[in-house]
Amino acid sequence: MENPLQEKLKHNTIILASGSPRRQELLKGLDIPFRIQTKEVDEIYPDNLEAGAITEFLSKLKSTAFTDLDVNDILITADTIVWLDGKALMKPVDREDAIQIIRNLSGKYHEVFTSVCLKSKTKTNIFSDVTKVFFKQLSDIEITYYVDKYEPYDKAGAYGAQDWIGYIAIDKIEGSYYNVMGLPVHKLYKELMEF
């Protein structure tokens, strides 16, 4: 027996343009077949963009690398940032940067913005989600342990909510937990059903 989304997409080929293991795992959770195809894109955005406008711009930018979609293809691209004190926290450049980013998150709340772009040969749809994440005060020992053991260099904001630090640091979440992991699957399901 197929789920409603499988039935809806049975004539489509779903392409996830993401090397993120977390996004791949989350999309698998929707029980739809898909393939992974990535293309290099310089993730540069205009300085005047803030918060969700950044992720909307970047998710669409990633989709523009795919110019050869077939008529039944649906491409999924996504981008996630951590937004703290009016600034975007991207992926850390090195160990010191990762430690400093988590120090900045410690004892405060931040917002996680994810935008998803759905693209076919004939149309494009971009949607976003935002989640508030509250961190407890962390000691330097906790922060350096996490960075050294988990090496969160591929994660916006230098942490993964599903990692050890998520277990010990997150006091409260307002919004979708899966959005913090990089894919608001509840919205993706709805948007794919309507695409």
C-alpha cells in the first residue's frame, strides 16, 4: 500500500540536491523514492539580506545549477542558517571558530531558518520555516569536548541538534525539530502534495 505522497508522485523523479546526511535521512522518512545529485554552487548572498531572506535566496540559487531537468523531475534544494543577534551564523571555518560560535549561542535563544526550493521544468516554489532554540549556559569544557569529538564543521551554527550537544544544551524548542536538522519535512510533505 502506498502513502498519499507516493501515489501523488508516482510519475515523478524526485532529486535531492544535498550532500547532507541529515537531509537525506529526513527525506527517507517520507517514504518516497528519490535520488541524490549535487552540484557545486558558490553560496554567496547580497549583504542586505537578513534571516529567512538569506535561506530563500540560497535555496533558489542552488536550484539554478540544474538547467537540464526532465519533464517529470522535481528538484529539492534547501539551505539552513542559524540567526543570532541580527547575524547569520554559517558553517564554522575551523576549530576555534566552532568553539566561538557555540560560546555565542550559550545561554541564549537563536532562530534556525530553513528554506526549501521545489523546482520542475515549468515551475518553482520556495517555502521556509523558522524554529526558536533555547540553549542553556555551557562550560568551555562542554563546548571543546563537543567540537573535538563531533567536529561540527559541516553544520550551520556549529552544532547538530541530534548530537550530544543537543541532548545537553537545548532547554526548549519552539517550532519544528526537523527544521533545526535542516529540512522542515511537515511543510515539505504539504508542498509536494500541492506541487
